[in-house]
Amino acid sequence: MPVRWQIAWTLALVTTINYIDRAALSFAAPVMLPELGLSTTQYGLVASGFFWAYAIGQVVSGRLIDRYGTKRAYSAAVVVWNVASAAHALTRGFVSLLGFRIVLGLGEAANFPASVKAISEWFPARERSLATGVLLLGPGLGAIVTPLLMTSLILTLGWRWAFFISGAIGIAWLFLWQRVYFPVESHPRISAAEKQLILAERGAGATDADAALPPLRIMVRSRAVLGLMLSRFSCDGAFYFFLTFLPLYFSTQRGLNLTQTALATLVPWVFADIGGLFGGWLGKRLVESGMSIGRARKTVIWIGAILVLPVTLGALVAESLVVAVGLISIALFAIQMKSSNLLVMPADLFRTRDVATVWGLFGALGSAGAAIFQAYAGWLIDNVSWTPVFVMVSMMHLVSALIVVLMIPRVEPMPAFR
């Protein structure tokens, strides 16, 4: 396997671990909340706290990754978030749980800025959507593995040990990372042909490692950066709603026990993984057929946004559990199909030297939107019903796609920030 694809799969693995760590709470929640005396509103606030920390952390980590390099900065972040994940085992109530989630969010924030920067360093533009599709296997695999892992650990050892074990897994991944990842120019196992392919297609000035990083105030004045940020602000709440609340929905609204909830949650996340890979493959195929990168990205984004709409029916009319699971599966397939092309756009638009910082800004506003929506969703569920939440989820990605079209009319390499 070419080295660049080894790196892509290594990033998919750690992204899986990343999502196990963050999704673990949603599967422990039906057991934890009664034991700790927490309400759904408090649970929503804890989820919101994670996303606010995740938002801030992406701005900070993106800058640090661009400054200190992908390998070193990412290694430090993995240690922080996995120690925080294991520390959830020490939770005693709302305050301690909120504190651990905030540290977890700060550490996990480095995952996507570092991963997309690595993709921009290691992949030609035409392959980046597929590499991102491989990366996006992580959230789905994490959501698939988490119910199986957490349910078995909770039932056998208790929820506290479940958090401790999930945190230990990520530390083990670091040994693989140290062996697999090096810069293209100095990788000890890359072939001459692969190195030539990557360096030839990466473009002049792509690395430019000695150039000074532009100030953030300059970067956010860019119409393209602002468009990316707003596109994520408007849609990330939908994806994280499923990650945060889906097990609770199945257990409280559909009356499923812990094991049944785990099984019902598996299916939509399998479809999420298929959607991410399909969207990445489709974007690559469209480019290879002669379509411009910009048109290919936007085509896949719009298809995905439109396919999310049927999720509304899951809350409004689906009395059958099978139908509800099917509709939610379509929604997650579509969300990840869209994401495989949206999330790689910072690498399409900006030089590799700046990608992590731009991605940090891009992801930060998405996480802020997710934080607001998780807290609001918890309040709506407690005080109104699940229905308005599902309706809002169904519309978010259409708004996101519209922002991309209006704010980023052309997807092509942009000049350095000035």
C-alpha cells in the first residue's frame, strides 16, 4: 500500500478512537444520569460545554499545528484528550463531568485540523476527497464500536471502568503514529515514484515552512474563510445531535433497553461510513471525468444536503422503529457524503502551510454552532418535544450548501494572505 494511504488509514483509526472517547458519554448517559442525579437539560449543557471547548481548541490547535508541525503537535493533543477521557471515571456530579468534558474538547479539537493538514501534505488535489472519505470512516466506526464496547464494559465492569479503558486505547495509538508519519521529503519508507507524484502535484509554495503565519484577523477577512466558517456553523449541530442524543432518543422515546439501543444505533452509523466513502469516491470520480474541483465539490455537497431532508419524517410520522432507523440512516449517509467534500475545501483553497489554521477557524465556528444547538436541543426535548429538533436538523445542511455557493463562487488555490 502506498505510504500516503497508510497515513490516511492511520488517521481514520485515531479519528475512530476520537469518536469513541466523545461518544462514550452518550451510551453511558442512561445509566449515569440517574445515578448522578442529572437532568436532560444538564446533560445538554455538558454536551454544549464540550463543543465550546472544542471550538476554542480548534483555533488554538490549528495555529500550533501549523507552527510546530503535524506530528509533534498532534501527538501532544492525543495525550491530552485520552487522559481527559479516562478521567471521566472520576465523575461525581455536574461540575466534575462538565470539567472533564471541557478538557476532552480542548484536546480532541486537534484531530481534524491535523488530519486535513496531513492530507494536504500527502495527497494530490484529485485524491483529497477520497482521502477525506477514508478519514470520515472514523466518526462512523467510532459510533459503531462505541455501543458494542461501552455496553459490554458497562454491563460487566460498570461505566467508570468503561471510560478508563476507552481513554487507554488512544495512548496505544501513539506508537503507531510515531512509526507511520513523517514529512514527505524525509519519510524513510516512501518510494521515489510516490514522492515525485506528491511533490509534483502539491504545487509551488505548498509547504513554505519558513513563511510567517498570517495574523488571524487577516485570515477571517477572507470571503472564502468566512464562507467556510458560516457553512460549518449552520450544519455541525445536526451531525452532533445524532452523536449526542440518538441513544437517548431510542431509550426514552422508543422504549429500548441498553442492548437494544446499542443495536439500533449501529445501523445509522454504518450508513454514515458508507456515505463518507461514497462521497469521497464520487468527488474523485467527477474530477477524473473532467469536472473542475469546485464544481465536483459543490455537486456532492448539494446532493448530500437534499438527502438529509427525509429525517424530518423520523420524528413526525414514523411509528415503526424500523422506518425511523432507516430515515436516520439516510440522513447520516447524506451528512457524511456532503462532509467528505466540504471538509477538504480548506486544502483546496489555501496553501498547505496555512491549512490547519484555516481548518481550525472553519471547525471552531462549526463547533460553536453545535454547542448552541446541543444546549437548545436539550431544552426543547425537556420542554416541548423531539419533533422541532428533528425538523431543525433536517434543514441545516441545505442552509450550509447555500452559504458555500454564495460565499465561495470559485474553488481554486488562493494567493497567500496579506
